[in-house]
Amino acid sequence: MIVWKLLCLFSLVTIFYSYLGYGIVLYLVLRVKRLFWRATPPPVGDYTPTVTFLVAAYNESAFIHLKIANTLELEYPKDKFRILFVTDGSTDSTNNIISRYEGVELMYEPQRNGKTAAVNRAMKLVDSEIVIFSDANTLLNPEAVRELVKHFRNEKTGAVAGEKKVIPRADSGTEGAGEGAYWKYESLLKRWDAELYSVMGAAGELLAVRTKLYQPVSEDTILDDFMISFNINRMGYTVQYESRAYAMESPSASLTEEFKRKVRIAAGGFQAMGRLLELLNIFRYPAITWQYVSHRVLRWTLAPLCLALLLISNLMVIFNGADYTFIILFVLQMLFYGAAYTGFLMAQHDMKIKYFYIPFYFVFMNIAVYKGFIRFMRGRQSAIWERSERAIEG
């Protein structure tokens, strides 16, 4: 009986800490830090290092014209700003569309080896001080480049992550609302992570890197942006966060597409954790181990496992004559999963109500982690990117 109670309590604490507790503790730590240390204001004056804007695209003919038009409107000195698209393996009209624009360079080879291989190939031709990676299906605010590069005045800054914004359409349904709410919370945690020390894994939608620090990533890497940013950390540099530089994208076109994307991310997360085992050594990386484990590792390992363990151990305690505390806990779990299932049913009819889609999206993500783990263990997740269809406007 005592073992089941302890397992139940452990599972509950782990789940709470992974998704909410870490954010609370991080906020309190920052409050204390602000009492004793004030951030140094950025130096006054113009700072315009040379920049290469690098976009890896695959069969993006439906959106690429919007991406290029948006890129050409970015506010940065033209003589210090190079635009480079690499489209290896594309078989639609993406290359023809890109070739119509002056000031946009195109790299292409027929062989499709995946995004990581394409980026590694393109980086051999990048000689600017800063390289900015951006996804082909996102649009940036005009000030994005200037807001990103200003952080590189600090020599300890190795990379800067922009903010990802999911812009739901009126007909995007539960997947759009859930994805948007998730990224709002993630953006807050990233901002706090950076204020404490460094962002824990940047998203590839918008990421600036000091070019000399870029290390080629293994071509079988699933989450190239994740590895690029943590390679920066391993070299002793920080990844900062800039909310005034943001990438906007539509939500996934359907629940099926969103689930496919989440499974791929989860499989890539397990791969990345295996390649970043050294970051678990707090004596070697005292500045980031706690943040890395709390923000990333727990969400891909113990937290999803504890969701199942909490339910099982709670049932075992009740069967062995539990007090009302455990009965109430079980009822709350049933209400939560009931709300999640209601959210799922509503999603089937393109309906969304906040109180249902948040628990739905939470369960949805964790189921994807389980499937991602199975796919990773079976070696069935290819590093060659498979486009997730997204709702497109314009």
C-alpha cells in the first residue's frame, strides 16, 4: 500500500513540476536574481554585422512567393544582407518561383538528403558574421533581423532565438487553438530561461547564429535546430531570446498533420537526448543542467510515463482501501480526461472551447511522445523532412 501511495505522489509531483512547477520555480529564482543583479543596458550606436539569411525549402511552391516577398521587406542594410535559399530535392515549381526574384540566391541539387544535409552544404558558402535560419513557411516582422543581431554585441552570445507565433485562422479548429496556447507558454519559459542563462533548445522558425560557432550537424539528425543551439551551449556560449523578432505561421491543417509533426519532434527529442548525455553532468555544465533537465528531458521522459503511472497507482491505492484524498485525486483525473475527450470530439467537428482544448492538446502531445519513442526505438523516423501541411492564407 505504501509503495503505491509513494508512486502516486511521485508521479503527481513529477507531472506538476514538468509542466507548471518549473515555470514557477524559474520565476522565483529570477525575482531573487533581479534583486542582486541588474542587466547591463546594450551599448548605444548602430550595429550592423554582415548577415546571411538562410532558408531551406522543399516543395514550397504554394507559399514561397509570400516568404520571398516578406524577406525582401526586412529592414537591414542591403549591402550587408545576403538572401540564400537551398531547395535540394524539390520537384515542384519552387525553384522557378525563386529564380524570378533579383537579390535572392538559389542553391539546388536534385538529390534529396534532408534539411540537415542541405543546411550543412549551404553553410560552406556562408562567410558573413551572422547567419539567420528561417523556415520557408513562416513570415517575419520587418524589424526581426535588427532585433536579433543586436544581441551579438555581447561576445558570450553565440545564438539568438526569435519568438514563434502561431496565428490561428477562424476555421483552424482545436489544433490551431491548442498549438497557439502551447507556444505562448513556451515563449514565456524561453524568455525566462534566457534571462537566467540561456534558451534551452531554439526553434528553427527563426534562429540567428554567430557563423564561426556553427558546427555541421550529423545528416541523420531529426531536430537540427535543437542540436545547433545546444552545440552553442556546449562551447560555453549562450542562446539568447528576442521576443521583438518573431516568426508567424499558420497552425497545422488538421489534427492528423499536427500529430505527425509532434511524433517527429518526440522521436527527434529522444535522439537528441542520447547525443547530449554530457549535459546531464551538472559538474561539467553547472549553468544549464538544471534548466535542460527541467524544461526538456522531463517532458520527453518521466512526465509522459508518470501520467500512466499516476492513474494506475491511484487505482491500486483505491482498491486497497484509500482515504478520500486519493478518491478525490482519481475523480479529478477522470474529469480531466473527460474534458480532453470532449475536446477531441469537438475537434472532429472543428469546434473549440478553451476549457476543453487545453486538456485535449495536453493529452494529444503526450500520446505523440509515446508514439515518437516507439518510432525512435524502431529506427523508423527519417531525418529527411516530411512536410506537415499547414493552413495557408494569402
